[in-house]
Amino acid sequence: MTAIELKNLQSPLKDKYREQPGSAIITLKAQGKIGEGISCKVETGRALVTAGLHPATGGDGLLACSGDLLLEALVACAGVTLQAVATAIGIEIKDGTIKAEGDLDFRGTLGVSKEVPVGFKTIRLQFNIESNATAEQMESLAKLTERYCVVYQTLVKGVEIEPRFVAT
């Protein structure tokens, strides 16, 4: 896709969102079904993913780990955002990989220690980009990718979650 094609695709949307700010608010949804053993089947819209326990919590490693899925969502969002930004500002990406690694202390999630927080302690996001862009262009690409990546910004800023448990 060229910068002009991207602009032509996004311009009407941007105009609409400026004129009708409420139309820019979209609710994304995810749904899962409790599965056999300790698992949850998640509909991704493209496939069915069955998540289960990580081996560090007693899983056998055959099911997707929700922590891995979180990192995969970050990589996917960052990769798409990077490509969109590069296209918009005229940087040619010849090749690239995006890697995410996160450190967890499973004593927290297993309740072994109440002092150990549950969740990722640190996430490292690495971009390996092959491009003929200048250092200044790469710096701009990095800033804009971070700024516009939904998953990255959600993780960095945090978000309020409203849990509701409904007995049926």
C-alpha cells in the first residue's frame, strides 16, 4: 500500500470522526467459553484459540498461555502500527521483526507469596527493521509507532476494567 492509498482510505474516516466524534468510539469484543479441564476457548474472529495453564502453573504446554497471547497482541498491534506509520510518512520497510518478552514471577499468580505481584513485571518490545531510513526518520517512526499503537498505549497507561460476575 502506498502513502496515497492509505491517506485515501483513512481521510474519509478522519473527517467523519472530526465531524462526529461519537462515531469514532467503537466497542471491540472478545468472548470465551469455559472448556474442559482448566481451559477457555477464545473466539478470535479468525480461529478458535484454547487457552490453558502455563507449564509454570501446572499446564502441559499444549494450550495457549494467556500471557503469551497478550505479548502476541502487542507484537501484532505494534507491527501493524509500524507499517501504517512507515507508509504514511514515506519510509520503506524492506523487512523486519518485532519481538516481545515479558518477565513473570509465578509465585504471585499461584499465591505462594502475597508480596509478589501478579502479572508482568517488565515487558521488552524490540523492533529489528531493515530500511534505508535515516536515523532521524527511524526516531520519528519509533515515536509515532509507540504513540499510535493501541495495545502498547493500553499497557503503558493502564486501563480501568469493570469485572461483572453473573450467575445463570
